[in-house]
Amino acid sequence: MQVLVTGGAGYIGSVLIPMLLDKGYEVKCLDRFFFGKETLNDVISNPNLELIKDDIRWFNPKILKDIDVVVDLAALSNDPSGELDPAKTFDINYLGRVRVAKLSKEYGVKRYILASSCSVYGFQDVILDEKSPTNPITAYAKSNLMAEKDVLQFSGSSFTVTVLRQATVYGLSPRMRFDLAINGMVLGLFKNKKIPVMRNGEQWRPFIHVKDTSKAFLLVMESSEDKVNGETFNTGSNNQNYQILPLAQIIGEALPITLKIEWYGSSDKRSYRVKFDKINKTLGFKPDYTPKEGALEIYEALESGRVTDSIKTKTVEWYKHLLNIYATVKDVAIRDTIL
Ligand SMILES: NC(=O)c1ccc[n+]([C@@H]2O[C@H](COP(=O)([O-])OP(=O)(O)OC[C@H]3O[C@@H](n4cnc5c(N)ncnc54)[C@H](O)[C@@H]3O)[C@@H](O)[C@H]2O)c1
């Protein structure tokens, strides 16, 4: 069985692809490699892996021939990066992903899974399930929601479409991201002996370990069509909804450093508490990891020097850097090779 993973060299993809290869799948990874392809170094020599450097906005659809499943992860992957150039965010995160889904159907791919986000719920006081109203606040969240709506319309008897609204991810990955809440807390404590906490600390967020969210993609791929076709699943678990300040205290307790809080930012408008009953009851999904375990593995990796906080680990900083280069180049053909 052949799987195409877009954005496969990213934070989630570089954890998911080794899992797919371990299970014997043949994998094609379509990625611009904005963060490099060395994130897949551990599996690069696997004969079942093929890397394709291309863009979801303009790749040649012939690569979809003989693909059974598409896992569509490619995107500008957080709110601040999405705000740098909202038009580009819509082009990639909305139009680009709808293009992938449409072409997948045309080329006879059987399944398509969209990596969306619980950020589509925005700021809401109630506990949210898949039927709750959405309230996307940022260009990132809006493009996720627009992509969800359009790709679900392609679903039919010969094309299974599923949307996974992932919680905020944490844990160690070959493409490390310290812009994610738990990962950033661990880095702060490791480097400055202080946990950065966004004001006012009462905002709710759901979380999921990167290996668990990867497991969810696998589970959806392998579930019977009638359970997943045309469906949207919040991806996480009820007991990993946290308010940010108590979460910082949990992370602090997990690590061998005395906890000190460093407040930053103005009051976070994004607060959401999410119900994950559907993925649990329909597919039996349960996470294997907790924030404590995720924090500890990151701390140990930082301590041993296996991981550092280079600019590429701060997603928005890296995209800002690429956009600065983009702005200095006049030739359109070359500009497109930058971002
Ligand atoms: N990490 C999280 O907490 C989280 C939570 C919810 C949803 N998501 C979604 O999951 C997906 C994967 O997230 P991630 O954390 O692995 O992000 P990431 O930034 O680490 O990876 C995204 C990958 O997509 C590639 N890419 C970006 N634009 C591209 C384009 N136009 N064409 C081809 N490749 C392109 C990048 O090079 C990168 O390798 C994204 O859609 C993200 O929005 C992530």
C-alpha cells in the first residue's frame, strides 16, 4: 500500500513517516523541505521511502498515480506564521490543500486525511465537540476551516475523506518545534530557569503527544470506511485539556528545576476546551503519552545536546527569515523557490 504524506519532513510528518515505514507501507514524502530533509535522516536509506521536493500548490499530479492514501500535513503550521502573509496562508493552507484533495480524487486515490486543528473553535466558554459552532480567529484557523469544508465535499463511495482536528501537539520530533506551548515551556525552564506562560494563564487548550497524533492518522487510515468517511474527529483526549498556568506547574514538577513563571504577551484570545469522545468511541483512540512524559523526553534531549533551539525550531522566526529573503528577490521564478 502506498501513502503520500505532504509536509512529511515537518514536526508531525517526521514522526509519522518512520511509523508508516515500520508497518511496511511504501511512503512518498512531498515537501518543500522548508526545515530541511535531514529530519528524515533516520529513515532516508529505507527503500520504501521516496522524497519529492515540490509544492502542494503546483506539484505535478502524476505522482498521485498508484497512491492509496494521502495524509495532507503540509501547511504554514501555526497562528503567528499564518499572520506573516495571510494571502500566502490562504494559498497554501486553503487552496493548496483543496488542490491536493481534488487531484487525489481525480487520480483514483482511495483515502484522503486532512490535518486540521482545534484552533477552528477559537475563543468559546463551553466544552466543544465536532458539532459545536466554530469561531476561527486567525488566517491560520480560517484557512483550516475553509479547507475542511471543501475537502469534505469530495467524499463519496470511491473516495474516503476524513478531517482530524488536532489538539496542540507536544513532544520530541526530529523537526523540533519550540513554538508549541509545552515544548516552549521546557525550553524556557532549561535555558532561563523560567517557564514562559502566556497571560493570563486561565486559557484552556487541549494537548496531544506527537506520537499519539501520528497514531491517530494511522488509525484513521486503517479503519473501515463507514467509520471515517466524511467525518471530522477532534484528535486528542478529554483528560489532556489544561489551563495554561496549571499546565506550567505540572511541567515544572516533572523536571529537575525549581519552577519560576515568566509571564508574556497580552491576554490570549484563543481559549478552547474540547471533547474527544467521538474519536475514542468510534475508533477506540486513546493516547499513550502525557505532558509530563513529553516534557521529560524534551528536557533530556536538551540536556544531552541531541536537540538545540536553532532558529528553525521557532516556526514563525524561520518563516520571517524566508520571507525577508523572498522580499529581496525580483525574479518571480526564483522567489517561488523560497516560499
Ligand atoms: N503541531 C501542532 O501542534 C499542530 C496542531 C494542529 C494542527 N497541526 C497541523 O498539522 C500539520 C503538520 O504540522 P507540523 O507541526 O508538522 O508543522 P511543520 O511546520 O513542522 O511541518 C509542515 C511541513 O509542511 C511543509 N510545507 C509547508 N508549506 C508547503 C507547501 N506549500 N508545499 C509543500 N510542503 C510545504 C514544510 O516544509 C514542513 O516540512 C499542519 O497542517 C498543521 O497546521 C499541527
